[in-house]
Amino acid sequence: MIALPHWREDEDPLLPLCRALSEEYHNRAREHVACSMSLLLALFVQALRHEHLGGDDAQHRVPSRRSQQLTAFRELVDMHFREHRPLNAYASDLGMTVATLGRLCQEHLGMTPMNVINARMVLEAKRGLGHSDLSVKGIAHELGFVDVGYFSRFFRKHAGMSPSDFRGGGKPRPALARCS
């Protein structure tokens, strides 16, 4: 949690970013996902910059052990998600059991450790599809998938559309009508 001061509406430095993010979400213009991610990052950075103004204890607060463990898990995921490591490798690196890692993620993130890893993988796949000229096969291989078909099924399951539909602007193609 980030402790922030209470500003009047006309003085709130975060409000313009929140409004721009809301507008981007509702308008869904071309490249809205990339723009939304940029706005979220800017909002987060600004919130962190203003955190010290939120109270006397904000600067001196020491992150809890669980918070440190979650941060360490996310950093490990960022470093190794392309390797498709088993959960016990992450748990072992963190000095805990898979059950403890699962409980930690469920209690604090509301998702399983595997969902955290899959979300990171999907985010990177979306970045590749939206911002590179690599083929779907190239992106699949960059993400550690040997089989492009498996990557496509994985992406469709987690993103709700195929990689090529996502690249084409996020609108699934209509199903072809069958001739009888």
C-alpha cells in the first residue's frame, strides 16, 4: 500500500493521469493497451514520488517478510518465466515449500503462483505481438514455447483471442459460415 496525502481535487497531481487512463480505457482507440500500460506506469511512478508526503511513518516503514517474499517471487518470475520452470524451483529459490508459496500468493494476490507466472507470460506475449515485427512463431520461441500451436492455445486461453487476432487490433475474426 502506498500512503498518499489528501489533496483537494484541483491540486491532485494524480487526477489527470487517472482521467487519461479512464478515457483510454473507455475509448479503446488504436494501441489503447500500450497507452494504458504507459499511463499506469506513470501513475505508479508519480504515486511513489508522492509517497513520502503521505505521513511520517511512510519513509520509515519496513516491508513485511511476506511482502519481501512476494517481491522476490515476482523478481524470480521476471527473470525466469521464459524457461517454464516448475513451481518447486521457484519455491526452492525462495526457501519455502510449494504449498507455502501457493498460500502466500493466494492470500496476498488472490491468485495461484502459476497464474502469476502465466500472467507475466501473457503480458510479454502481448508486448511482442503489439510492438514487434516478429512472427507469432518467433514470439513463441522467444517465450520458450517449442510448439507454436501450444503457444497459440495458451494465448487464446489466457487472452481470450488468438495471437493473430490480438495483433490485428484485438477483434476476433468472425467464424466462417459452413456450406451445407
